[in-house]
Amino acid sequence: MNTFTAVVAVAAAASLLAACGKADADRTEGPAVSAAEAPVNTAVDTTSTTGETTLTPGANSFTEAQARGAIEKAGYSNVGPLSQSEQGVWTGKATRNGTETSVSVDYKGAVAPQ
């Protein structure tokens, strides 16, 4: 490498460093995205589904264990085996207030007797 090429390379590197701006004078510490004190957007649907009597068919991502947990949380016990219909609704037998009944869970987690 001759002297002229070395000088040009050093000058180019110096101008690139200068283009990057001042060291820390214009920078702000912290996250790249500011965090609001409270969420600005609300959840899509926060309505409780407990006690709904109309089930909504749809693609259900609950496992059988999760559907069983939703049924138990709704006040049922002795939950038997559950099966999932073509509409995505989990259905099985469970006991509530001493009476065995058919009960179902839809994709929203709504639990209703059948």
C-alpha cells in the first residue's frame, strides 16, 4: 500500500466517524420504546364468559386438561372424559350441586350446561 492510498483510507475512516455524530451528547439512556404508565390500548375482549348459556363454535386451542380446568373453575366437580366436536366445543359429564349434567366449553372458555 502506498502512502497516498493510506492517507485516503485514514481520511475516509475519519469522515465516517465524524458522520456518526457527537459521542453521547444527543443520546438518551433507556429503552428504545418508551413504556407507558398504563396500557394505552385495551384488551380486545375482557368480558367474563362465566355463566354464559350460549356457546360459540370456533377453532378451539384448549387442550382437554385446560377445558377440564375451565369446567372445574366454573364450579363443577367429578369431570369425566371430554370430547371435542367438529365445531371446537369440548363436551363431557360433570357434577354440580350433587347433580350430574352434560357440560361444554367453547373456544372462549365459556362453560355452559347442556
